Amino acid sequence: MLQQTRVDAVVPYYERFLEEFPDVHTLAQASEEDVLRLWSGLGYYRRAKMLHKAASIVSEDCEGAFPRSQTEWQELPGIGEYTSAAIASIAHGEAVGVVDGNVRRVVARHGALRLRANDRKLHQHAQNWMATRMTELAEVQEPGSLNQAVMELGATICTPANPNCDVCPLKIGCAAAGKNAATFPLSAKRAQEIALDICFFLAEKDGMFLLRPCTGRWTKGLWEPPSLECCPDSQLQDLWSQSGETGMIGSRLGAVRHRITKYKIHAHFFRLEGARKDQFVAPESVPLSGLGKKAIRAYLST
DNA sequence: CATCCGTGGCT
DNA sequence: TAGCCAAGGAT
């Protein structure tokens, strides 16, 4: 859950998740839909699918026995270089360094490395740096604590925008401390942005909404209200009817901005009247996409 | 190795 | 507001 996601955002999901799936066997036996429903709103839904798959592997193929080394952990789906190192060092005391965004930033500043945040060379530098620290501190018997200390330093003191060099335990020896620390690392190059307007249509009856499974490669398994790429409002009804849909497009319910990687989505919400009722489902009974959740919220708040 | 995946908080 | 980015991984 913590992959690319802040602790504050994770905690409530984590608690609900463990309440529902208290052990690996329970998670393995759950349906993917149930797992996704508890993940709905957290984002990066592939993580949930891969965690579910990993639970099946541990539960069924390994009879509930978890891996014991970074190498073994990394064989599980969704467990990559960072997560396997974090688990192996923190849970098993393996002397392997973790490299995440925090560590890369700390290392870039410490060496005043003029590299981009997503440059593989910076990642390599950070790995070497952590390996050296791990060797120097060999008498410290908790490799996980070293790893967590550097990540925590990046999260609380060596922060992206306003680093607090005055209180930093690494200011001695840091090439950027108190000078230009905030300019490291150089900002990542970003893909060309693409603006997209999407209209969502909300039909509701007795708390049930018209919701359908998403068909996109990345959103499969999630549900949303039906939508169209936007056109002028005056043509919406024609386009809707021509696509074989039933119902009349009604009043506008508002709009939200949503960013997914390079896509800047402007989502518009409309009421839909008189749609066929056979596809109406209770929104809490299916895993909603992020935009689907916002759409329902927009409807309920008007 | 570039690109894909979500969401929320901060500036 | 718009931009930036976060305890990444798979393809």
C-alpha cells in the first residue's frame, strides 16, 4: 500500500484491509472483487491484484510460508527491488539497502549530484551510497533501522521543497547543506501532457446507480458510470443515443479535474433520466474507479 | 528504458 | 490555480 502512497493516506485502508483479511490464507481465498472494493480510492489498483496473487502463491504453493530473503521476496508479483529490500531488511535483518525517492534525494544533495530525479545513474549512486553506509555501520545490528532512518530523514528534514538543513544529522559532509540543497535533484523530465474532456452520466434509483465494469487495460476490474469523450453540450444527447444507449441527459452536476500521468482530465458530470434499470447496482457493492467515486460524490452532493 | 498506473497534499 | 511529487512495479 505504501508504494508511491503517503502513510496518512494508507492508514485507514490498511486497518480496514487487515480487519477483513487478517492473514494470508483469508486474503488468498477472497475474491478479487472483494479485494478491489477495499482498495477502491487508494489508487494503483494493480497493486491490489498483485498482492492478491502473491497471497495465493504464499498460501497455496508455499503452504503459508513467507519468503526469507530479498531474492525470494522479489519473485512475488508486485514485490520489486525496493519493497523486497525493505521487507528483507526490516523483517529479516538482511543487510541490504533500500533506495526510494527519499534516499535518492538525500544522496543527490549529499553529493551535490546534478542528476535528474528519475535518472538511473542517480539510482545507482544511491545504491552504492547505501551499501557503503551499511558496511560502515555493520556494528549496528538493525539494517532495517538504517534504511528507515534515511527514508525518514528524507520525509521529514531533507524534504523536496524546504529542507531543514539546520537540524540535519548529515549536514556535516553534505555538499549542499545550507546552500542550494533544494535544487537537488534536478526535476524529472515529464512526458507531453494531453488534455482530455470526459462526460459521465449518472442515473440513480433508490440508491442504485447505473455502473459498468471498466474495459481499459489498466482499469479492468473497476466500475464506473458510463461516459463519453466530451463534445459541445448541444451534441451530447445525439452522441449518447447514437451509441445505443437509453435515457435522456439531464442537468449538469458539476465537474472535477483529475490527473492520470500525462492526461489532464476534465470530468463533467450529468444527470441521466429514464435509463434502463437492469444495470443499476449499489455503488458500495462494487470496486469503483477514482473518477467513478468522484462522480457518485458529485451526484450525492447535489 | 520509456511508459503505463491514482490519489491527495503542499506550495 | 497549476505544478510537483510521494516508503514503485510491470511491461
